[in-house]
Amino acid sequence: MDARKLLGARLLVVTGKGGTGKTSVAAALAVAAAAKGHEVLLAEVEGRQGLARLFDLPALAHEEAPVGERLSGLAVDPKAALREYLDGAGVPVLGTLLDKAGLGDLVTAAAPGLGDALLVGKIAQVARRGVYDLVVLDAPPSGRIVSFLGAAAGLAGLARFGPVADQAGAVADLLTDPALTQVVLTTLPEALPVTEALQTAEELRSAGINVGLAVANQVGDGALAEGGDRLPALAADPAPLRRAAQAAGLDLSDAALAALVREGLGRERRLAAERSQLGRLREGLGAKADLIELPVVPGGVTDPAGVLAMARHLRRLGPRAGRRTATGATA
């Protein structure tokens, strides 16, 4: 999988274990794509308003609204999605009755997977509409992403025929077409997140959903130092380090020398552990998905400046937007 093909898709589904920077990566991907000239919609479905906080906005609404240059935002609401579905199905009076009776939440909760199917259906509808070159979805975490994306297919299987089956089937077709939909998995260069990322990739592939990219977030900066294998010996006998410091005009105490060696050892061990986990991730993903490493963003990704800093590292993912043909391809 060539990561540059990601921006040729219509829908990017960003998921990952909690704490791996899923929402930050989704926002940065959207900003990076918009900077390349694509018209982008950035959407969330969990009601957390995490994207709004990253863009210093009070909230995102169920209606699409601009949040930046060539970038719009959307927070899908299940009740509003149900009302839109009923309106589109030609029974708006039912939606009105449900609203007046306050039964929207009850209906979506009573039918297993219906709430998720409505959320996915809304995103798919926007992606298919063609107004945006790319829709980036800050999706639920990896622990439930397979059931979330599979809700439409499950609904199609239950309905079997009629408009419900047709619409659910169209959504399922979109999600399983690698030319239209790609999943982006976020992780950290640590054992547990990498293990969950690999398990999620396998489960998604078994469900017929393509994983195009894994993003390893907060990767340590720099390579293993030349001569780093000498650090254990220096910890036992810092005399060579003392002589080197003295030659440079520095008179360091034994405590300062010991602290330097401990810091060096800790850094080398952390980097070695990260490299090991990244190698395991790369091998487990195989040639079907790319792996991008993102460094730690100073100060974290908590505001537009942090999102922009992360986006700069992601802008190499694809070419600038071209002219869309009538079929939606790039000319």
C-alpha cells in the first residue's frame, strides 16, 4: 500500500486504542489534506466534541460548517440522523412524532446496531455526495471499530430487501471498497498499543475493510547513538567520561557523571524498545499498509497550533489536489 494513495480515497476512517492520539491524527490528516488543495470534511460521531476543542470552537453541530480554509466540521447526532433517514424514506411524520414523544434515543437503543448504522450512513451519504474531495472520520476506538463499521452490513442482512436493505447495502459497499475507503490506525511505539493495532488490522481485513496506514505517534526523536553500547561500561567506571569532559574543559562531579550516564542509558533503552515495537508493527502489517512515524509535538496537540505542527509531518502523504472529473477521479 502506497500511503500517497490515501488522499485519493473518499473516506478515511481514523481509529486506535484510547490515548494513542486518534482525534489529533484525524484533525492533522484533515488539515494536511486541505493544505494540499483538497476540500475536506472532518467529522466525529461520539458526541465528545474533541475536534471542536482542537480548533478552539465551542462545538461542532450536526450541520456541516467551516472550521478552516477548505475544511469543514461535522458532529453527527444519532437522533438527527434518524430524523433525516425517515424524512428521506418518505415518512417525515414518523420522525415528527418520535421527536415530540422524545423516543428518538429509545428507538436507536432498541434496535441492535441501528444507532451505529445511522451514524455510518450519515458519513457515507456525505462522502458519496461529492461535495468534498475527502471525508476524514474521527471514528470510535479500535475496541469497537469493527462492530461500528459492520453495523450497516448487519442491518442490510436483517432487512434483506426494500429501501432499508438497499441503503445499508450501499453503505457497506462504500466501506469495503479500498478505492473509496481506507482505515488509518493510530498507535504508540509500545507493546500493548501495537498488539491492539495488529489485532484490529486483522479483524478489519477479515471483515473486508482495508487498512491503508498505521500512524505511530509520539516516537522518540533520533537514532541509537554511536557508541551507545559503551554506556553500561561507563556506568561501572566513569573514568573515561571524566577524562573526556576534562579535555573539553568541564569539571564534572561524580554525581553529574553518573546522572549523564543514567540519562544516556535510559534514552538508548527507550529508543531500542520503540524500534523493536515498530519493527513488530511493520512486519505484522506487511505490504498491505504503510507505517508513518510521528515525533512528539512539543506542548502536545491541544490547540490549532499543535494540530498544524502534526499536520506538517503528514503533508508528504499525497499529491496536491487535481481537477475532479465527472466521475470523481482526479485529472
